[in-house]
Amino acid sequence: NSSEISEEELQNYYDQHKNSFILNRPIIQGIFIKIPEKSRQISDLRKWINSPTQENIDKIEKHGLRIDMQYDYFVNQWIDWQNIIEQIPYRFGDADEFVKTHHNFEYTYNGSTYFLYISKYLLSGEVIPFEFSKQQIQEILINENRVNYDFKLINSLYNKALKENKIKVGLYDPMKK
């Protein structure tokens, strides 16, 4: 059960295996907006997203409620680069090079304008941050627990069968594949 794995266990596993958590593509923090190209708010949004102060973020959120806009604010959370590029019909080329050189990106296509503000990024080959790897670590620990449980169960059934003379030593080893 995933609720049985504590934050401390997750952190300990991460600390012990940190070098095995390596990004195979960039992750970013920032803001993504998709808005109809003809929107009257587009010049304001451009100004606000290119200077994302708290006041401007409040303006984006306030005006976004009144118009047809997709808005994703992830300045405090890492997002897989793939999740962003799947939403923008643009050929980004080298992902690492793009995130290093484009902190403010705007693209208009097929009636929509896309804005992407990148506040932080980590590149391919860098160590995955703990927060971003927690789900993966949890799955690893759950699987390890399941394997340990299965091993103990099979071993106890094997030992019970030996005691009850239902099997003979050496004819069957439950731990060999």
C-alpha cells in the first residue's frame, strides 16, 4: 500500500540512489497559456507573461476567467518538457537547447496563440529533483515490498511443505527460476 511508505523512506531511497535518477529530457517550471488569436486581451497577456510578477500573475488569472483561455501555472512545480510540447503545434528541435535559449516563447498557429514562460529548467543528463521523482520512487518501493512479501510467502509455504513431508529437499527450490 502506497500510504505505508513515508516521506522519510522516499527521501532516504532518493538520497541513496540519487545518481540513478537522471533526466532523459528537460523539465521546466513556468507558465503556459493558450488563447484565441483574435482575443482582445492578447497584448496584455503578452506583457504580463513576459514579466510574471505576482501582480501580473493576478491579472492573468483575473482576466483568464473572463475569456476562453488555457492557463497552466507551474512556477513552483517541475513539469516534464514532453507535457508542454504536446500542447503546442511547433517543431522545437533540440529540447535542451530550446529551454536554455527561450525563456519567453510565443507562437501563433491555426487560430490560437501559445505563450510559454520558462522560469527554471533542468537539462537532460542532470539529476532529477526529489519532488519530481517521488512517484517513481514510491512505485519502486512498492514493487520491492511486493517482491519481498512474495519471497517470504513462497519460502514459508516451502518450509511448511518440507515439515509436513509433502516435498523432499533438493527436488524443488522455490527461489530458483
